[in-house]
Amino acid sequence: MTPDAPHAPCAAAWSTTLQSGSPVGPAVCLAWSDEGQVLVANADTLHILTPGIGYTDPPLGAGAHWTSVLSAAKELERFPLPDALDEECATLTPPVQRTDTWIAAAWSPPGLGPHASCVLACLLSRGPIGLYVAHDDALRGPWTRSVDLDAPHAQGRSPAAARLATMYTTLAWMTATHDTLLVAGTRGGDVVVWRAPRDARDAWAYAASYRCDAAVARVACEARHVAVHTTRALVILTWDDGALHLERQVAWPRAVSCLVWDDAGLHVASPGVLATWAPGAAAPHMVRVPCAYVAGTLSHAVVLDTGRVVTWDGATADAPPPWSTDAQPVWGAAAHDGLVATLASADENASWRYRVARRTAYTLWTPFAAGWGIDDADTRARLAACLPRGDGVPIPAWRAALLAAQQCAQPARAVAHVAACVRTQRWAPLVATCATLVAKDEAHFAAWDAPLRSVQSVRWCAAWLARTQPDDDIRALADETAHVGDVVAALAAAVAASEAQQGGAYAARLAARLVLLSRTPPAALHGVEQVLQRRARALHAGSSAWEGERCTLGEKCVACGAPVAFTLAPYAQCDAGHVFERCVATFALLDTPATQTCVGCDSQASVATLNEVRGAFPSAAACSRCGNRWRSG
């Protein structure tokens, strides 16, 4: 693998065999969420797998996953089959609706579920579209059905037409300019659009529909266009002013296994053919390849059913795949920040049985083989290339580098190299960005949002490295990221509180934290002491009277009523000796079991005080220390 080819990992880190039926379809049977979970969609069961690297209390084994499942048979208990004696219903019920299977599933963008997590939209062989959310643990589930989507587009049609209009075949998410949309296709030829609310558990609004002249087999979306493959044609629709408009329609009677948009345009994969429709082109560019279907895309390449990786032009990819291309057929392949997941057919070991359950093999591929050496300069460059880049880097983006360091034959040297790269490539530019915001005394939370998330992300990575290898330099990096991270998180929270005109006890505690942080300002943020004090005075008029390392806010011990002083310590102690933990987000005393726990650093937050905070509060969705998601309790 080279730094410019992150889609070619070299070794399997974890694998498991699933006995849950055949995949729901090539390419769509495997998908990563933005939160780093892998969806494996088989006919009988949906498997939601989360690689545990880097988190507290991880599953046993390097690369091991947490697992949550959704059974089709159990979910379909809510939607029983029509009465067999009802001849009209029996006639209108196709064979697919008489089975207990999943048809399709797709992850939403983050932000719709609890704690701003991803939502899973699912299709069963019968019943409406269901939205599944993780109420208690946004990282590991379980996922439960929360909302069923209505189908007003079918009103006024004959019973047979209405039945076809509500038999969904495919779905996809669309991120438009101002909305998040869910797009679904039906056997009746309808393309239906719903507009997502702020919280996926609230009521969804039907937005629009468009009726094609044949059943919809697959949809794919980008910011302003919806590509639809029917049994007869390829249809391009434009999303404009809350409606779908026909832009182009061409005959395409071939089956389609992969339909995807990227910067080059629309890509279509049919048996033996790869086609690319560039923007403004009158006809697609087509090449012939020996394949029955495409299993997925990796960056700008595609994985064929044999496991061979080629570009959309049909050329063989520069780096060969790590898996064998003459083994069982590959059904799905998907990449996520240096990690690649594949789903392939598995050998049947019970072929003598009357009913044989289809088996699939899930494998997580990482950039380095177990026991790799770090002596070579090119290898160290490959490891550095695994580090994520950009602003607002999500926590899961670090996992490829962390897992690679863990699997190295000299893990101490690998961890030290990762830490050095983090300091020079990520931390130094990030501190410079934060110093600029401090120098400007930036008063808009939108400007703090991405740097705050990046600081939390680097802080979490540095803490993991320090726990893995307690070297002096690595501990110094962890301490520095924690110190700067506390200041940046407090400033971002203060800006958000000022924008929302937040007052009361939370504003007083936040002001006290700002004052105490100003007593030991990080040297990297020049002038931050005055900014912290100024923000504190804006939140609480009496903050200028606080002196020393303790602030008096009038807090009382719930056990004995003795005064409790406010300090920067994670624990508070009253004058009588009772000890309480403080909420990591709002700094209130934790005197109730109604708490949330961070999956990344085990910090706790108070549900009640979080709910009292208004505005763009940066810790309502994720931990204010490391940016990881919450779990209940």
C-alpha cells in the first residue's frame, strides 16, 4: 500500500462466519456508518459490528468486534401474513412477502439518532420502512425500531396499485443543501422521498414522489440528483424546490449490481460491463470486464465478484487485494478510514442436511499484517499515511493506525512513531488553529466546532497511546492534549452559552471553570488567560471576586448539607468528607443514577443538567473530553 492508495490493506485482523442466510444483494449487503459500525445485511439477520480498538472495555482480541443483531423473523411478528382465506389478499401477496427476510438497509448521516448518532433505515419483506435507533448506547446498540414511515403517495389508487406502491424494494439517504432525505423505490415504480426531522424519533414529513413506468430496483443519491434503475431504464431525477423532476432517461435493461455517485459522475455496474456517466456527457463511457456483479467500491476502484480490484476504466488496481481472488465469491466490500470490510461466501459444512443455511464470511482487513516490522522507512511512511487528515476528524478514523501499532512486532516503537506523527502532523497545526481563534477571541460557536472535535479526537488518540506505551514523551503529549483540550472545550462551551444567553447554575459553574483554567494557561495558546477571564465575567458577574484554587458557588452536599467548593478536579469533596464525581460536561455534582457514560474514556455526565443547557452545546452529543459517544448509565 502507498500513501495515495489507502484502499489496499494487507492483512486480516478479525474474521467470523455468519449463518444467517444469503446476502441481501451485491454491494448493498455491507456498509460502514460514519460512526464506524459495519452493517452486514443477510436475508435472515442484520449484523451490526463495531470494531472495539481504542475504546474502554473492548472485546477480547485484537480487532475484535462488538456485535448486535436484528432478526427478520422476530421483527416481522408485527406484520403477520394476510389471512389465507382472504382470496383477494392472497392474490395480491407476492411470494417475497410470504418469507421472513430483510430486503435492504442503509445508514443515515450522523446527527439524527440519540446523541447525534446514525439511524438505520430498513426494509423487510413486508410492512413499512422502519427506522432503527440505539437509545442506550450510540456505539454498540442494541438498535430498536422507533418509527414506521407512512405512504401518502399511494392514496387514491386501486387496491392492487396501492399494494405495489407500498412494496418497497430499495432505499438510500440523500444529504441535500438544507435537509437530510430518505429516498425509497417501490415495485409500483414510485420513488418516494421523506424529509428527516431533527430527531429521527419524531414525526417524519413526506416530501415528494415520482412515478416511473417500471418497478424500481435500485436508487443512488448525491446532493441534487437521484439515480434510479428500473427493470427497463436508467432514470436521472433532479431534486429541486422540494420536488423530483425528470432530467434524463435511457434504456438500460441489464441488471445493475452497483449504482454510485462520485466526483467523476454516476457509475453503473452490470454483468460484464462497467459504465461511467460524466456530468454533461451525452452517453456513458463503457468498458467490458469479466464479472457477474460488483461487490463494492474502494475509493475510485471497484471489487468484482471474484475479489479482483479494478478501476472504473477496467484497469487493474495498482495494489493487489490481500484476499484470494480464486476463493469463494465476494459479495460486499467497503472501506472506512484505512480499514476494509469484506463479505464473502463461506464453505458449507453441512451439505448433507435437508435444509442448508447459507453461510457468509465477514473479514476486517487492516493496513499491516500481524507481526510486521517497523525498521523500513517505507513501512513507517505507510503507518504515517494511516493517520486521518482534515478538520473535525471523527474518532473511528484513528483506528487503522492504532490497530496497526498494536499488531507490530515492536509495538513500543510503533506507538512511539504514531505519537511522533500525531504531534507533528496533527497536533501542531491544530494548536496553531486554536491559537488563532483565541487571538481573535472568536465569538461564534460555528468557528470553534470543527477545531474542538479535532482536539477531542487527538486527545483521545494520545490518551490511548499513553495507556498502551507509558513513555515519557508520549505521556507529555497526552498531558499537553488534555491541558489544551480542557481550555478549548471550556471556551467553546462558553461561546455556545453566550450565543444561547444561558444563565443560571450551569453558567456559574462554567465561569468558575474558566477562571480556574486561566490560573494555569497552556503556553501554546498565547493570551488565553485574558480571554478566559473575559468570558467568565460575561457568564457570571461575580467571577472577578474568586481567588485561589477553589471557587464558592453555594453548592451543598446532598448527604449532609455542608458546603462544596468548586475545583478543576473530577471529584468534589464537602467539608465533612463526602466525595462526589462531577459531570464531565456541565460540572454539576453527580448525585443521581441518571447518568451517561463515555464509551471512550469512561467519563460520566448528568442527564438532567445536560437537558437544561440550551443552544449549540458541544457535549450533548459526545463527551467533552474525548468526543466519543455516550451510553446510558
